[in-house]
Amino acid sequence: MIKNSTIPTPIEMDELEALLIEFGILESDEEAEKLIAAENAAKATA
């Protein structure tokens, strides 16, 4: 039998996104744009 089970409290999408960015699981919008620009530049010069 499970004791002390806890139902998680839902959080807003903005809070979830901030946590994912903080822990390095998700890139921030600015970092994602930099990576895309770098990939496009590499493809253009290849």
C-alpha cells in the first residue's frame, strides 16, 4: 500500500519553461535563435 502519496500542484507554462531553461533542459529563445543562425550560416558557406 502506498503511504504519503502526494498529488502534484499544476504550474503555468511560463513557470515550467523557466524551470526547464534554468536546469539546462531547454534553450532560451535567444540561445535557440543563435544556434539556428549559426547552423544557417554553416549551410550557406558549405
